[in-house]
Amino acid sequence: MMWLFSNRTQIIIALVLCAAGTLASWWFFTSHQHRWHIWLGHWLLVVNLVAFVYYGADKFFARWQWFRISELALHTLGAVGGSPSAMLAMWLFRHKTIKGSFRILFGGIVIAQIAISVYIAKLLWWS
């Protein structure tokens, strides 16, 4: 049963939830269009929802001293697009706001995402 609590298992479960949610969202809410921006929109919607739930669940588990969701899983969800809702969940639940190493790495992820977004926007619209 220890495999359930490993970093790898938690990350795989989170990413599978994101992929399945993206597919379900695309299936039910679009007319099955295969354009990259539609898939990206669905991915970002679902990954932000999963990240928010993961942060809330980790705060709940921390209060009751049950098993914890690994910081690596939380950072992975932020890195693949869930940083806006992760930041909202950190503020709303007051979770992971004191630990300096977590905040520094999370801030680096957010800065990298902003830089990549600006670069992609420059490529798409100003070329």
C-alpha cells in the first residue's frame, strides 16, 4: 500500500485526472473541433480545477494529520498550467504560504510561465 503514497503515483494520478478531464470537457462542451487553442483551453480549465482541489485536499489532510500530497505533485500541477488556481488556493486555504522553499520554487514556476506566455504571444501576434 506504500506505492499509493509515492511521489510518482501521486503525479501520475494527477496528470491522468487532468488528461481525462480535458478529454471529457472537450467531448461534452465543444462540437468536437480539433484546434490547438480549444484543446489548450480545456487543458488549462481542468488542470486549474485539479490543482485547486489538490491544494484543498492537502490542507484538509494536513489538519487531520492523514497522508499528505507531495510538494512535487503540487509543483507539477502548477508547472503544467495550474499555477493561477494554485495561487488562489494557497491564499484561500492559507496553505503552503510560510514554507520558504516551496514559495521560491512556486514563484520560479510562475515567472517561467509568464515569460513563456509573453514569448508565445509575441510569436503569434507580432510576427
